[in-house]
Amino acid sequence: MILEFEELYNNSEACEAWCDPVHALNVQIFLKMNRSDYAEKQLRIMQQIDEDHTLTQLANAWLNLAVGGSKIQEAYLIFQDFSEKYQMTSLILNGKAVCCMHMGNFDEAETLLLEALNKACSKLLSDAKDPETLANLIVCCLHLGKQSSRYLR
């Protein structure tokens, strides 16, 4: 089994099919562990494989959000690029909204999160709602001084 894995890993064409998701998952895991240093190493590996790959860009945005500061604007630009290239999804809308909240633009963040919530509700065709969007919306409402309970019904 290990020899098969090593052979597959050494075959660059076969590796491309599954390496990016594995590295992106590693970036997320390291960020959840508050180890942005390890996440950055994984991102560098991804960038060496394909800097323009969607997962590489997404992992870059996640890392930029975790690092904060001036990197927030870079993360926002990545999510903005995604919104121009791809259909708007909850992931893209939440990413842009979190960037907006970090930059202090809570009104724009609320608009993006409400759009994400509407997409989640129409997609699920029920009262079930996207928990990530709800959590971000509650934080946004608290900063705006609005009642967040209206989204929890």
C-alpha cells in the first residue's frame, strides 16, 4: 500500500488530481490549529504546483484572512475575482463579507450575507439555513447594533 502511494505521489500527472485538495485541506487544518506558519508552507507547495489554480487561490484567501492586517485587502480581491469568474456561492459571499467586516465595512458585509442566506434558503427549499452565514450575520448585526434574533427563527 505504501509503495502504491509513493508511486502515485511521484507520478506528477496522477498527483495533480488529488494533491491540491489534500494541500488545501491541510491549510484549513493548520489554520484551525492557529498554525498559520504551517499553513503558509502548505500554500507555498500549492503555489509551486499551480499558482493560478482555484484551490490555491482559495487557500491563499483563507491564509490572508487568518493573518489579517494588510492581507485582508488581498483576500477580498481574491474573493472579488472569484465572484467575477464563477457563479456567486455562499462560500464566495461569506468570504467577501468576512473581509468587509475585517475592514470595518459592516453595511456591505450585511448585504452580502443576506444574499448568501437567500441563496441557501432557495437552494434548500426549506427553513434550514446555512450555519456559517448565520454566524457571520449575527456578528455583523452585533457590530451594526441591530437585532440578530430575527435571523434565528
